[in-house]
Amino acid sequence: MSRTTFRTPSALPGFGLTFGFTWLWLTLIILLPLGGVILWAGSLGLERLAQIASDPRTLSALRVSFGLSLLAAVLNAVFGLILAWILTRYDFPGRRLVDAAVDLPFALPTAVAGIALAAIYAPNGWIGQWLPFKVAYTPLGIFVALVFIGLPFVVRTLQPVLTDLDRELEEASATLGADRPVTLLRVVLPTLFPALLTGFALAFARAVGEYGSVIFIAGNVPYVSEIAPLIIIMKLEEFDYGAATAVATIMLLISFALLLLINLLEAWTRRRLGHVR
Amino acid sequence: MNRRSASRLFAALALAAPIAFGALPAAAQSTLTNVSYDPTRELYKDFNALFVKHWKAETGEDIKIQVSHGGSGKQARSVIDGLNADVVTLALASDIDAIAKATNKLPADWQKRLPNNSSPYTSTIVFLVRKGNPKGIKDWGDLVKPGVEVITPNPKTSGGARWNYLAAWAYGLKQNGDDPEKAKAFVAELFKHVPVLDSGARGSTTTFAQRGLGDVLLAWENEAYLSFAEFGDDKFEIVFPSVSILAEPPVAIVDANVEKNGTRKAAEAYLNLLYSPEGQSLAAKHFYRPVKPETVSNKADVERFQKLDLVTIDDTFGGWAKAQKEHFGDGGVFDEIFKPK
Amino acid sequence: MSADVAAAPAARLIANPTTESRAARLLLIGLGLGFLALFLVIPLFAVFAEAFRNGAAAYFEAFGDPDTQAAIRLTLLVAAIAVPLNVVFGLAASWAIAKFDFRGKSFLLTLIDLPFSVSPVVAGLCFIVLFGANGYFGPWLDHHGVQVIFAVPGLVIATVFVTFPFVARELIPLMQEQGTSEEEAALSLGANGWRTFWSVTLPNVRWALLYGVLLSNARAMGEFGAVSVVSGHLRGLTNTLPLQVEILYNDYNFVAAFAAATLLAGLGLVTLVVKSLLEWRYGDEISSKHRK
């Protein structure tokens, strides 16, 4: 597809209006506020920025946030795949109910989720009392909260792809003598892989910034269970806006890179599945 | 293609907005906004009712009191960022200092304007342990014994936690012939026994009392007593350490805001009422140590306070301005003790 | 696109080569459901169990608290402003993006998605930096007596920020899929642009639009992190329902806290039920099957 002009000609009206409005609103609500944060951080000067960025406590919080988000996204990828598979391929009682429930973390306020998770995974909670190790108030607690909020993404990304998946491929594989595990591994999984990756990246991106559900269950001990958004809150409460905006900028840059990656993956997914537009 | 449902959908959307607008609360009469810290919720609930009655009797006017509670540092930050507080009643002086310094909305010497360092009530830091004191905790030294878990909020965000920290430091000084290095080592060791740092005093109490975490909670004296009322008498015990700190939660008028809101008279009356016999009685009822105990109507409320060896922030730490910078500022002692070796 | 409808009965007839053994199926179902129970169902159940711990009377008593009632009203108000704004933006953005081809489209899409992966805390910080007393526009606003943060406008802006992509994200894939031929036909028959939009495009995407509205509404009412930073937590004045939950919880008023939480959880459940109904009834007209 080669485009020589900015826009391919079309018979439909309203491009100028809607395109302009989209950019205007986007600028007012998203770009200007984010720009404000970046500008504020930028006014600190490189030296101070480098100093904040290399502060071991900040680095440790970023590590906790990104590391645990990565692990949570991995777990979500595995179980999200299983859930998407059983929801599209199998029939069992209450399937529709389960399907609806998958979106719950999306609709439930994060603070409520955090309080509820802390209550049941605390040492005296419904689940916590049966476990030989501590979950709430440890990094494991953060992990639980991040799994909770990332859950819908993998499932919802995979479902449409699984629904559209051509079963003839599996039949062909079976007639050619492959047994079921081989078919799944060599035929089905590669087709799903781009969507799986997208869902994984979405769950990851969402988990990195999560605050509400995590602080109630995290423990918030420096160098152990302190997440990056909490560092921002703490800097803010110390009236150190410079440091708060600097840490926020670091997180923003990583988020933006991640999203760009997601959209590239999406484009790749579409190309692989032959949805040529 | 059902066109009508689409337009119906839009009609519903258009209708929803005005309904919600109509549900807005009617504009209130004159209001006074008190921005306070975490454990004063119960006190100010009663006190506000008292003040509304008092103000009506004095002036014949109705007044409404808005309150906001949260970690002391967070509350100060909100006022700095423009929260329209008429009065602030925070956990420690340095948070109000910060407001004065960042906004010039009240003078730097605000603390001299009201009696007793502008603190109508004081408190201190005590230990709350589980019933029967299974770990045998009697004093600060017992907190760093192997296997003891200590719950305290985060000194960076909570005022009460800063008092906790300073009380521990005072003990460290006293035990070690005023050697600050040894005091630091003691406090550092103490924080190794802390598994959770909640952002406010309330969070810590919940973690300790509801979630069953930790062996001892470092708490405001009033929070410790209150936990009996909230969670039952049979669950916890209070342990009074050999030394603690005189915590002075100060109150102040935010001058620029009361000028703007036209509420100076009410704000002054509000704070003065805290020092009146009725205000002092309410403070004592809610387990704050009144600064004029002789005026409290129910003597039993005063007699239940134990006599304790209390150090003061001015004598031991050279005032809040110094202590804040040295211990809790960016790169201060508190940051240092958490640095991995 | 109706592959699922055709495939389902066919799959049952020739089940053996293209499905797993019964044991494997049961194992997978067990794993999936166990995972859901551990991370989803039990927490949800806990919310309701705590709310009803002292019986139904105590539960309903929690809603008599004027501060909680004010929080409910405020939450409704914020959503009632934020969601329609999102609808207008979502329709404009999806029209521009789905019906036209232009350069930098995927960059624009990335920007629209941005709020989705921005930490709510950073979102709140943005508005402190812009409108706080020490922020870029703070002094000017203060001079003119306009209160943005710690008041309803701040709550609305923060909510719009957080829910920004939802409606657009539901509409864009569906409108892309539908192409432009119907609109072109309407235009060639003499309808003007608005008429075409109202009579052709909108009916085509109405269920996806409703779904986007539901999603962004649930998210708007449930938002905690961003709103917490700009609220000021004035009881009965700037506390939305999620903030009121935290406050009640810190008041040791656990039953009332969880009772308020059940409202939000209930809202989430209603959203999901309506969504399922929509999908079941208008499955191929809704974009969620093609989402992301």
C-alpha cells in the first residue's frame, strides 16, 4: 500500500471535522496533561533527573513493578489461553456465566478488589489461613492483585481469534497423522501466538501502572514490596513534585513504548491472519 | 436495521445527564472546612456537632462543617495544591510548616498564635499487643528480639509513624548514653522487624487488628484505646514503654483561605472551642490528653491516662524543622536505614 | 464471520480428530475454573459476605448515611458528564479512523490507547501539575476564583482521562469491518453527511456503542487511583463512591464499606449481564468478538 498523499481520497464527508475534533480532544485531555508532567520533569535539568532515575529505591520499585507485572502477565497468558480455549471450544454448564465473569476485574473498582484480596489472602483470611506461606503483604500479594486485574485481557484477545480459527487446519493435521498434542502445539498455537502476545502485552501494560488494588495488599516495604506508582505518591506527599514527575515520566516512556509494541503486534496479527485492509 | 433503537439510546443518554445534575446537593449555608489527619475521625465527628450547636447559640447562624481525613502528609499536600481548608488540624507541626512555606497562606510563626504550641490536646506513642502479651513485650528493647513483628505506618506519609520513629529514636538515645549512631542502629534494627508499611495510622491498625498481622502495633495512645471500643476489650492489651514522646498535633487557621471564604470568625471560634472545657472534655473522651485536664467534666476520662516519661520534640530533636529535614527528608536518616548494605 | 455458528454442530459430529480426550478436556476446564475461582469468584464473594455479615438490616442501614448518599450522587454526576463526552469523542474518532485512510493512523491509535496503560496515579499527577495551586495554570485559576482540582471539574477531567479509549476502542474495529459501502450508497442516493451518519452508520454500530458506554461507565464509576489524587477527600462533597469505600473502611465501619462496595460490584455485574445479553442477541453486530 503506497500512500503519496496524506489521505486516500474518499467519497465520505466529515473527515476534517472528526479528524480535527479527535486531535483537539486528544490534545486537551491527554497530550496537554501528560506534556505538563514531562515538561515539569524536564525543567529539573539532566543532572537531577539522572540522580532521581538512578536512586536505588526508585529503581527497586520499578523492578518490583515491572518484574511482578511480567510474571503476572505470564501466568495470565497461560491460564488466559486455557480459559479462552474452554470458553470457545467446550460446552459445560455455566459456560456463559463464566464467560461474563471474566470481565469482572475490569468493572470492579480497584480499591474494592484490593481490600477484598487482602482480606482473603491475609494470614487469617479464607485462603490465607490454609497456605503455609504468607501471601498478603509480600511481593506475592502484589502478584495476586496484578493477576486479578490483568485476567480479562488475554482471554478477550484470544477469544475472537479462536472463534475464527479454521478447523480444517486441525482436521488436515489429524488426517496427516499428527496426534492431538502435536496438532495443538504445531498448528493451533502458532496461529494463536500473535494474539496471545498482544493479550500478554496488554495485561502487562495494565499491571505496571496499577495502584488501587495493590497498595492494600502489598506491604509497601522499601526495596521489597514497594511499587513504582507508590513512589510517585510518596514523592508527591513529600511536596517533591520534581521527583514525582520524573518517576512518572520514566513510567510514561515505558508505557508508550509498550503500547507502540502492542499496536505493531496487532498489525502483525492482522497480516498473519490475512485480514488485508 | 432498527433506527428507532439507536435514537432511543441517545435520548436515554441525553436524559441521564440532567437527572444526575438535578440530584446535586443544594448549595450549603456557610461552611467551614477542617482538613485533619487519620485518627481524629471520631473526635471531630462529635466536636463538629458541638461546634454547630455552639455557633447557632452564639450567632444564630447555621454552619456546616466539612471534614477530610487522611495521612497527615497527604492532607498537607492537598492544602498546598489548593484544597480550600479553613482550618488544618494535623498530626505534627512540620506538615503545617510545609503549608506555610510552600503557599504563604499562613505566617511562619503560626504555632505561636494559640496556647501550648497550638496543640489543644496531646498524645503519645504506646504499644498495642495481642491479649495476654504472648511475646512478653514490655519495652522498646523487646521489639527487636528475634521473631517479633512490628506494625507501623510509613513515616514518609503518616504523621503518627513519624512520632513512632522519633519515640524509638529517643529510647535508642536513652539506652546508649545519647549516642546518635547507636540510636540509628536501634531504629534500623527495629524497622527490619516491620513487615508492612501502611500509608496511614488507620491502615496499620486494620492490618494489625483485622488481618492479624504482627505481634505489636506502634500506635497513637488514642488509637490504641479506640481499638478496644472498635474491636472488643478481649483482643488486645496496651503496653506503656519506659520512654515515649510527647506528641503535639497542632491546629491552625489558614489565613489566606479564611479571608477568601469570609470564615475567619467561625474558624477562630472553632479552634478556640477546642480549648474550652467542652472541647477539652470531648478530647479526653476520645482518649486525647487534654492540655487543660482540670477543665474536663468527666474526671474519669482524665484519670485513665498513665503518667509516662515523655521526651519532647524540641528538647530531644531540636524542633520539628530540624527533625523533619534530618530524619524524614529526601536522603535523610529514614531513607538511609532502608538502604541495602 | 459466522464461523462459530457453523462450526459448533459440525465439531460435535466429527469430535474425535479435532478435540482433546475427555480427560484432557475435564482437566483443562478444571484448571480454568479453578483459576477463576481463586482469583475472581472468591474475592467477589468475600465482598458480599462482609457486607451482609451483620444481616440485611445493617446492610441497608449503610445507605442511610448522608455522606454515602452524597458519594453515590457525586459518582452518578461524574459518570453522567464523563461518559457522554467519551461517546462524542468515540464517535468522532472512529469516524475519522475507520472510514478514512490517512498517514499516521496507527500512531493516532496508539495515542488514543495511551490512557489505558498510563498509571492512574500518573493521570492524577498530570492534573495536579496543570491545575494545582503550584501548577502551570493554578495561579491563574485561583486568581479567577475557579476551583478545578479538589472539586467536581477535577474529578470529571480525571475520569474522562482514565475512560478515554473505551468507546472509541469498541467502535473502531467494528466500523473498520463494516467498511464504507453503505455510507457511499446513502450519499449517492442524496443523503447529506449528518443524515448518513444518523440513519446508516449509527444504527449499524448501536450495540457496540452501548457496550462501549457500559464499559466506560463501569470504569468511570469505579475509578480510584486518579480520582484519589485530585479529590481532597471532603466528606459529602468530593468523595466518590470508591473513595467513600476506603473512608468507611478506615472508619472501622467495615459493613458499610463493603455494602458500598457491593453497589459498585453490582454495577459491574449488571454491566456484564447486559453485555452478555447483547452478545447473545446481537452477536455479529457487536464488536467485542473482534476487539483488539
